[in-house]
Amino acid sequence: MAGERDGDGVDGVWRTSVAGVALNTVSATIEDVARAAQVSVATVSRALRGLPNVAPSTRARVVAVAAELEYVADPTASRLAGGRRMALGLVVPMLGQWYYAKLFSGVEAVATIAGYDVLPFTTSGPGGIERFVQQLPFRKRVDGLILADVPFAEGQFAAVARTGVPMVSLGAFAPGVSGIAVDNIAAARLAVAHLTSLGHVRIALIGGSPDDPFHFSVPVDRFNGYREALSAAGLSFDPALVVPGNFSAAGGAEAMQQLLSSPSPPTAVFACSDEMAIGAMQVARDGGLRVPEDLSVIGIDDHDISAYVGLTTIRQDVIGQGERVAQLLLERLQPGGGHEVTHELHPARLVVRRTTAPPPVGVPPGG
């Protein structure tokens, strides 16, 4: 690939020539655009549809290359014969949360390239999972199903499996079903180990609700990782330092108010989501505490706004997870596609910013 910019700076026009790709032809494919722009086909799909998580310079380059190659997306080009509905179902506990919106974006980017639509299904509300199982709303509407963090009971899962619709999972692994997941125990250990390495000994956990109606495995795994990291550092577990935050900024704020009102407040907080961490930081600052000089805070996710508020966090690539789980399902839908069950663990990594530091000078061990 040869390319050059006309003019000065990042606003120059990008010209591209690609070996084997004729310029100004309507036969250009999305793969041609990706090769010329030196990005993945998923990035091309996201950029051309205005989806988030594409750098402005990358989006401009993709748009310029697509225009020069006269690439025109044809949503029917990949549609297959044989009764395919050309739709994938994404089953999530709820649609409003940042995580699931990002996940949908990743799934859709890959599905669109293959000519598939994505239909969301939710199990939210009282009795939502049982209602979903009784109605099985995806029947005759999708070619395959992605189960994302849906805690089916054994009998409920069996009822879904009996429909014969190919499935993959994201989050908790399902029996006999390929899937991907983040090791949430390891992610929590990494977060708490960062705090203990700074010298903190009173580390609070803001997590999920003990009476969670969804029975998510994520809060449990992150709690277990928290305890393992404390033990590895030779620190005792104090249940008074564990407060529910319900995975929202408002919940994190309420949890922080409770922690600060205790006789021996923590010097550091591990919040099981960035949204809870941001709510906790605001309450701490409103109360006159400096973050991180007086109180360190770390989250998990790397939410879109975390970099802007300087939050130290554990990053998981949510869009990348969505792209990968969609690829797994599409592989299963191919003629003769393999049916070997595989479980992939996706990495999470520590991103150190401005909300963690050693504990205040003069704070005795134990508070």
C-alpha cells in the first residue's frame, strides 16, 4: 500500500493506491477499504456507520479511502439462500447500561459486514428470564443467538437449547456452548493488588447488591478476586468495608457516603465498575477529601469518560468482546462450520491514571 497526504498537518487529504485494487470502481469491497486504510474490516464498518470508539483521524482516513475507491455498502450482498433470516439475536439482561450498549456496537459491526442484522432481546424485569424462556421470542426470527450474562437455570437453558438455534455465550460459560469471557476474579485481584502495592491496608469494595434479582456472576467473581488479593497481601477481610453500589453512579455515591460515615473509613476504594467509582469520587470530593491524596479510587471497565476524569481502572475491551463473540457465532453458521466447544478468556489490563496514590502520611495500619 502506498499513500500520501496532500497539504500540511492532519487535515490533509489522504490518497491511496493498493496493489490489486482498481481505484474508482464500484466493485470495491469492504475488505479493499480496510486493506487500503490499514485497519480491520470491523473498524471500517464502525467508521462508515458513525459508531463510537473510532479515532477521528482513523474515521477521516476510512471515509476518504471509501470515497476514493467508490465503495458502496450493499446490505443484501452477503445474504444467503436456503431460508436464512440473516439476523443474529443478542440476549442481554438490560439494554440501558453502558456495557451492553458497547457490546451491541461490537456485535453489530461484525454482523453488518456479513450481511446480518442484530435483534436485541432482554430478560429485564421481575420474572424476565422465565418469561423469555416461556415465550422464546427469537424463534423463527434469528439464525443464531448470543447469550450475554444471562444467568439461565439448568432447566431454562435446556428449553432454549431445544429450539435448535445455534448459540454462543459471552460472560458466564454455558454447557456445551462456545463462548468468551473476561476473568473477573483475576481482574479484581489486579485492581486490589495495585492498591496494596501502594501501601493501602484498609481497602473498601463497592460492589453488587446481595439480593441481586439477576443473580449475575460478575459481582460475585469480583468480590472473590477482592478477597483473594487481600489474602495474598496478608490483609484480613473486614465485612464492614464491603458496600453495595448496584453498578450505577448513584449507587456508588450512596456507598461512599456509608463508608465515609464509618468510625474507621478506608484509605482506598475498589469499585466493581467505573460508574460506581465516579459516583464515589464525587461524594469524597464533596466531603472535602482529595483524590488521590486522601483517598485512592480504582474501577473496572474503562468507561468512555474514565480517561477524562483521570480514573485508574482495569480495562476490558467491551467492543472487542462483542466483535469476537459475533465472529464465533458466524463461524458456527457457515456451511460445515466447526462445532467444537471452545472457551476463550479475554485479558484485562491495569490503566494507571490520577486517582490512585500511596495512603496519606501518618495513617496508621488498619486506619
